[in-house]
Amino acid sequence: MNITVEEDVEPELSELHHHWGEISSPGPSPLPSIPPELEHGCMAIMRMKVETRTKMPIAEENYDPKTLELPPDDSLTTEILKHNIRLNKHIKEMSCLIKEIDRDPTKIKECPPLPVMAKCKRAERLAQQDVSDKQRLRSGRPQSIPAVVDDVVIQQMLEKAVIMILAQIGFDSVEKSALLVFVDVVKDMLYKVSLMSHELNQRDVIEGKSAYKDVLEKAFRSVGFSGLDCVKEYFKKTLLTKRKLAHQRSKQLMIVYSQKVAEISKRTGGVPMDITQPLLPGASSLPVPEYSPSTSASEPMQ
């Protein structure tokens, strides 16, 4: 049996060009200088690796991240949001009742009760604590959430926050795909705030400072907010104003519906019906505010 060994022959450049096209010279072209953003990023990585990190105290040393639950819904801001959402729903229900009675005067129904804001359990607990408890809270160890939080829990928290915002604006439902897009936007913004806060905090550690409020101020401004004051402005000018206008609108619609029912009963000779709940003892003396649907931050949307 004859075995033939073929000799290795290096292909010519013309053959390589025929199969692979033009071949550039190997190796990357040298950079004339390092870009400033690349140099800044390298320095940040070096500082993170070399510096001695300050250990922040936590409430429980043996904390299991898998046991983390969603935050309780008993903060004052959450109750205001929920009340505003219920008021928006009440406005839509009353508007439908008025339209229905205008089309068919015989379809008189009882008004849904005016939503009442639930009490904040956390505020009640703080009010019931004695002086010794408050002093102990002030002088105790600072508590913080664990350094590791489950990604599933974070996703649930962000989805819940976005749904609350959409419901407060006036939406009844949202597509899952749209919800995920909004969550990605919020997640990206929080990611930028976290990175900026970490970077500024590391600079303070190097310089021997401890001004976390200034760090948050700069981090908020880096993503387009007006600093820490935007939180107070959102609470006072947006949340409280929206709830006030929605509450006035709900009362106004109940008064209008009651007047229409009284007119129908007068025309037909029937006995006037008590179609409102006993929640508005002085409703007739309340001033009826002018209301026009708007998308501004100070007025509720339809």
C-alpha cells in the first residue's frame, strides 16, 4: 500500500485575496492619546480596587436575601397615591352615571361612596411611641438594607412603582410589554444615580469627607432632577395638589348627579331618592371648582 505525503505549500497572496478579500495588516493601530473618559474610567476602577472600603453596619449580620419581602404599604406617600387612584376611579364612575341618566332618566342608581383616605399605620405607631422609644431610635445603630437584594424582588418593586404611577395618572390598564419598557427606563435611571453616588462617595472617602446629602444632590442633578428639592416639590405640588383637585371633582360630580335625580323626580312626580351616601353633610354649600382635563402636573388626568 503506497502512502503519498503531500508537501505543505503556502498559499499565495492572490489566492487569499480571492477567498477572503482584502487582508489588512495585523495588529491594532496605535492611539495618539488616551481619551479623557477612558482615563477617568480606568482611574475609577483602580480606586475601587486599591482603596480600603468602609464597612457599613447592617441591622442583621446573618441576613438571608431570599427572605426579603416587598416594602409595607403603610407610608404616607403610598396612602396618598392610593387615595388619588380611588378618587380617579370614582370620577369615572360618576361621569358614567351622569351620562347614563342623561340618555335614560329611568336608570337612576345609587352613587358610589366618596373614597376616604386610609390612615397611615406607620405614622400611628410613631405617634404611640413614648419618649424613651424615640430617644432610642435616635441613638441606635444606623440601619440599612442588605448589600445584596434579589433581582426578582427589585423587578417586582419597580413594576409595582410604575403601575402606581400609571394608575395615579389615570390609566386603567397597561400592556405588559409597555410596563417592561417603563421599568427598563426607571432601572437605567436608578443605575446611573447609583453609579454617580458611588463615584462621588469614593471621592469623599479619599478627601476625608462625609457629606452624603451633597452626594445625593449631585447624583440627582446628574440625571436631570433639580436636586433633593424635587422630592419635596413632587410631594407638595404634585401628589397633594392632584388629590385635592380629584377630591373636589368627585364632590362636584356627586352634587351634579343629585341635582339631576331631583329634577327627574320633580318632573315625573315621584318621591326624590336618596342616592348619595351620607358623606357630604355640607355638600350644597361647597364651592364648585372649575375643572378642565389637563395633562399638567398640578391637575389630574382623565
